Amino acid sequence: MSITAEIRVGDKTLPLPVIVGTEQEVGLDIQALRDKTGAVTFDPGYGNTGACESAVTFLDGELGILRYRGYPIEQLAGKVSFLEVSWLLLKGELPNAAELAAFTAAEKAHRALPAHVHAIIAAFPADAHPMAILSAATLSLSSTYLADEKVTEAGLNKSQLLLLAQFPTIAAAIYRKGKGLAAVAPDAKLAYSANFLHMMFEGTGNAAAGDPEIAKALDLLLILHADHEQNCSTSTVRLVGSAQTDYFASIAAGITALWGPLHGGANQAVIEMLDGIVAHGGDVNWAVAQAKDKDSSFRLMGFGHRVYKNFDPRATIIKVQADVVLGKLGKNDPQLGIAKGLEEAALKDEYFVARKLYPNVDFYSGIIYRALGFPYGLFTVLFAIGRLPGWTAHWNEHNAGKAKIGRPRQIYTGKNARDVVELSKR
Ligand code: SDX
């Protein structure tokens, strides 16, 4: 497909090089725009702006397509392990048996936390949000590993392996500290998600610890969250990394971006919203009316997406998983019925149809997490554990190229030049 483009600014016409991606997406290369015309583009929220070329993930919001390194999410979720998907995102190919065995052994060998991380977790106030603690713990690791790890190709890979191995250990330590329980040591006999459930719930009477089917369901959820191209937190990791900031600090920044309720924090906000609807007699129509009322601050959390304007393929899979997991646990959660009722009502309502608002990845996931016994504050930490390999793949991709520091321009709308007036005359 040969496409030409040009832009006319006043009496200047600038031919624009055109980039066509492997999925035929068209990008207008405007790198010379300001030099040649003096103008910049204006695109708050970057909805029309390609920040980079990337080979990690492809998604098509109109068709509801999501592929990691070319593999459709439907072929990965529940069919390969989260560690295999992590390797895929980081290396570009699914691991063979030898690679997976070595990767698994290395991950298992590095799950334990340095002592100072436990001290950081303990030092946070009891009501601190787990995402704040996760970010601080992650940031602290840059003083532990890179100091004695030469930042070589291997060193960098080891740092990234360390974080993948230790995220669940940090999450479990945060949870057990909050419960006044001693941390549970990682168990190298257990696979990634089974070990996480073990460290979380061992000795608490929660049957999720030690249940292989629950571990498989959690692994599937982590896979569904593993990457999503240039979302807010991934763009944050790339931007911070573009300043040659160290890997751990870049991830710590991504964690704080994900925390926002408009982004990954929505999975916690959805459950809190559903609690509110339960308190309102489970009145779905009331909630839909509130969501449409411009004078109401109520938003249907877990609905809408910047890119998906049809359906979020992850939500489709998670909705099925909710029935499977709650059925397995013998739990009858009224919130699941309310969530399905909300989806049904919204999909028939012109307000949502006209704005192409459909359930996103966060709409049903919290129902599963709650059924598994995770506290609300840990839901977005689970999202971060899933997203870590994606963040890392993008950080590596940005730094592998001729990484320019990210520095957007602006349109200034403030005061024109004026002179300072001395205090006595102000
Ligand atoms: C994630 O980008 C990614 O890939 C993110 C993610 C990933 O994997 O990384 O997929 C994960 O962050 C999913 C999104 C989780 N957030 C939520 O569920 C929060 C609720 N949803 C929204 O606030 C909103 O839909 C966003 C933030 C997701 C998208 O916002 P946009 O694209 O900026 O759209 P917008 O806010 O401009 O809304 C457009 C219209 C507005 O109405 P009008 O002004 O046109 O009348 O739709 C309305 C909005 O008021 N609208 C909603 C709504 N979402 C949008 N109205 C009610 N309820 C909602 N949830």
C-alpha cells in the first residue's frame, strides 16, 4: 500500500513521510513539522498520536483483537503459562522446553526478598494503599541490585528476572503485614501462581492456597493483563526510561500510573461501585441513570476504553472465568448478577451505545479476585504483577533503539511578556 501525505500550514506545504506497520496501520511522520512550518500538532490525551514503533503487542479496537508478539490472546490465555507469556513478551518468541526450564528455575531461585524490602513494607502506615508500598519497594531495589550488578545485557536481564520473581513475594508480604501475619517464604516446589497463592493464604484457611485449578485461573488472569501496547502506565515506563532512568525506577513510575482509577485502579473502583449498587438495593437502572447524569460524579467503572470501541476481548474471557471460579468455589456473589445486569442494561442504552462504552478488562476481574479472598486494595497490585512483563518488554524496546528522551511540546495560552512591579506598588 503506497500512501502519500502532505500538510499545508499557511503558505507552506510539507510532504510527510508515511510509515505503514505490519498490520497496515498508517503513521504520518511529522518529525520535521516544527522545523519546516513552525507549527506543532495538538492532541491532548494522545488519542491520535503514535509515540513509537513497537513489535510487542497489536490491538485493534474496532475488531476486538489483542495479540502478544502475533499470538491471539484467546490462544494464549489458559493454554500456556504466565511465565511462557512473560518470556514471549521479553524475548519475542515462546520458549522451547529447555528455555522454559531454565527460566523457571531462575525465577524460582530469586523469589526471596532482600531484608530491606520487608523493612520498607513494615514501615508503611497500616492504612497505606498496597500500590504505594509496591512502588516504594520496587524503587528500593535499584539500590540493591544494579549497585552490584554490572548493567550488562545479562545484568539487565537478571534485574528484570528478579523483579518478575519478587513482585508476588512483595504483594504477599504486603497482604500478610496488613493482616498482622508473618510473611510466608516462597516455595520453589510450586509454580509461579501457585506459589503466590501459597505465600498469600497459607495458614489462613483460604482454600485458594493449594488449589491447582485456582492457580491456573490466576495464571490466566495474569496473562490477560500482561501487555496492552501504549496504555498510560506503559507509556509512563517508556517515557521515564527514555531519560536513561534505571529499570526499577521506571517500573516504580509505571506502578503509580496504573494505580489511577481511570486506569488499572478501575478494578478496585468497580467492586466499590458494585458495593454501592448493592447498598442501593441492587438497582441496576439507578446506576445506569447515575452514569448518564452529567451532574452526577458517578461513572460506570469498568466501562469504556480509549481504544476498544466494540468489545474488550479480555473482558469476554474474564466474564466466563468469573462463572467458572465462583462455581468452583461454590460462591454465589450477588455482585456478579448485578455486573451482568449492568452490562445488559448498558448495551441496550443509547447513551452507552452511542459512545461505544463496553465492559473493559477491569469490569469482571475484581469479582474473581474478591471470591479468591484478595482484599480490594490488592486488586491493582494483581494487575501490576500481570503487567510487569509488558512494561519490561516496552522498556527494553525503547532503550534498544536510538532512544530519544521523550519531551512533548505545548501550545502556550498564558500571559504575554510583562514587567515585575515592586511589592509596594502591587
Ligand atoms: C484500563 O489504555 C489501555 O489500554 C488501558 C487498559 C490496559 O490494559 O492498560 O486497557 C486498562 O485502564 C482500562 C480502563 C479502566 N478504566 C475505567 O474503567 C474507568 C471508567 N472508564 C472511563 O473513565 C473511560 O471510559 C476511560 C478512561 C477508560 C476512557 O476515557 P476516554 O477515552 O478519554 O473517553 P472520555 O472520558 O472522553 O469519554 C467519552 C464519553 C464522555 O461522554 P461525553 O462527554 O461525550 O458526553 O463517554 C463518557 C464520557 O462521559 N464515558 C462514560 C464512561 N466512560 C466514558 N460515561 C459513563 N461511564 C463511563 N465509564
